[in-house]
Amino acid sequence: MAITAADYNNIRNKVVGVLGTGAGGYGQTPVSSAATATNVISSTLWNGLRTDMIKSRQHQTGEDESANLPILTRTTAITEAIRAQFDNYANIIVANRKEIGLTGSIPQGQNESFATSSTWSSIWNSTLYHKVVVTFASALQANYWFNAGGQFRFYAGKVGTPTNSKDIEWSSIIGNSSTKNGDASSGFGKVYMNYGTISTLPGTACSAGTAFPAFSFYNNSPNWNTTNLPTTATTIFFKQFTGYGALNRYQIQMYVNNATAPTAFTFLITFQDNAGLTPPWGIDDDVTGQLTSYVDILRPTVSGGVTLNAPTRTTNTGLTNVAQT
């Protein structure tokens, strides 16, 4: 059975839908070309498609995928077996389109510092604020970011010896470490927001807080292609004290400029020390130590592979006791 342009294009359309510049893609320019009815479906066309397929799948696994599809030559007969091999591989790419290979031999993304606050070194009480606004060039660029595995990551650091009971619990919540909140012995860990969840990175917390996965970028599992984000400040994560001290908490709120086609994401991070004279504290102790709030990104990038530019940080207030909205 002769392999037709329609056969080739059917496979290519699957791959381009994942790799390319449509709303569901990674925002990359494919190497391959579509075939017309008059084209000879040559090895050149197939090898261009192979390049796009290896790039797409390698992004998903973080491993060298080059052995999984043959390189065709001018003398290669394009058989039904080859067509089926390419088609099956395309189906795997589609099925895993939202995966990013971070732990393989060729990691497909890197953590990057994005919006570190100023360090708050004075004793404090009541509430401290850190506001960060992240802006994409277009709603489509935001789609690409989350489609390709991009993340926003949040954590904090508190350095110094606690001086009172309330201080000790703040250090427990945040993590009393000069290496920031990321070691599994203390703190709430590193909170992340991606295409389909808001959660804590595995291995980064001894006792994670409360996350609200419904406010991930997409909200319609398993298709993951519909966005409906809040346009007013909405809590997406918190970690709080126990007992009466539940008034004290680390909290992340988020809102966007457009619910279904967002380009600007506002994150309001607060350290709320609102427990007053009520027991068990007896007195309203101050919080001591050096406090820092961090917002990082996980950016899809690798030499020769799927690579996206970082969004723009248009606001970073640093830590302040002036209320932010």
C-alpha cells in the first residue's frame, strides 16, 4: 500500500499540535513541512518530521530519544511498518504533551531566581507583604509557558536563633535555614504552580501546608486546555500555626488581568502575624531574625531543544509592612 501525503500529514499534524505555535503547543517552529498531494513523500520530508518528533519527545522524557525512530535515506522504502512506527510515536507525544523531563540525563528545564525580596532584618509583628507581578507578551505566550512545563515557585527563608515561642513556630513554618526553605527537615517546602496543579515539590517539606490545585493555569482535566483563573485576590496556598496561633500564617494569593486569556499574574505573598495577647502566647511577642521571600521560575530550556524566554517581572515590591493589593 502506497503511503500518501494524507498519511504523512496526519502524523505531522499530531506532532505540530504539540510542538508548534497553536494554543496547545510549546511555541516552537517546526522543522518539518506539510506535504501536498503532488509531493513525493521523500526521506527528506520524513527526516524533517523525525527531527520534530525527537525534539518533542525528548522534551517530555529528558532522555536521548534518537534511537527510537530511524533516519531514512534516499533508498529507504517508506513502508506501512515505517508509517505505523512514526504514527505510534506521534500518539505517545500527544498523550504526554504536558510532561517535561527534569530528572533524565538531559534535563529539559532549569530553576531560575526571579523575584527575591529584600531581606527584612528588623523585629516585626502584624503582617509583611511581598507583591510580584509577572507579565507575558501575550496570552498565547502564557499558554506556551504552561504547555511546555513552565512553573512559578514560591518559598521563604528565615535565618536566626528564635527568641520566643512564637518565633520558634515561625521558624518551623518557614524553615530556619540559610539555604532557604527547601530542605526537608523544616518549613513548608517549595510551592509550585504549573499547568494542572498547585502543590509542594516532593522532598522539600517536612510538613506541607494547604494548596488549592483548582487555581492551576488549566482547570479541565484531562484535556488541560481551558483557563478560568480568578481576577480578584484568591488564596492558592497557606501554612499556618496550630491552635490559637492559626491566625499566624504564610499565605500566597493570586489574581490575573483576564480570566480566560491572562497576560499578567499578580502574586501577593504575606507573612501574617495576627495572633495577639490570646493564650498560649500570653504576650504578643515579636518575630526576630532575617526574613526573605523568594519567587523562582522553572523555565523550559535546553540546547537544541524546546526553549522559552522567561516572562517579565514588572513588579517586585520586596518585603514591606505597607499593605499590597
